Amino acid sequence: MRARQGVTLLTAIGAFIGTLVVIQLWLVAASLEALYSDQTRALLPATLASAALFALNVALLLHARSFDRRMQQESRDE
């Protein structure tokens, strides 16, 4: 039962990371469009938002890896 919960959690985290990456790609596209049209005021907020999303992605990835290690350790101990 616990293994299924782990798979569900890791799948949800993976889907959330994928969604955040798509948002980051959209921010890059919007930033390039703003840069090419000389609207540089939008670049700093987009950069900060992208950096925040990157930090969140790293945190989620590290959490998923540590959770997976704990699940593997528990399965070895049983």
C-alpha cells in the first residue's frame, strides 16, 4: 500500500515539475518577444519569476529524490 502512495506522490511531483517547466518556457518566449520589441521593463519581473520557478523545481526534485531513497531503504529493511 505504501509503495502505491509513493508512486502516486512521485507522479504528481513529476507532473507539477513538468507544468512549471512549461511556464518557464513561456516566460522565456515572452521575455524574448519583449526584448525584440524594446520593452525591457518586462525583463526583470520575468527573470525573477523564472528564478523562483527554477528554485521550486530544484526543491521538488530534491524532495522526490530523498523520498525515493527513503522508500527504497524501507523496502530493503522489510
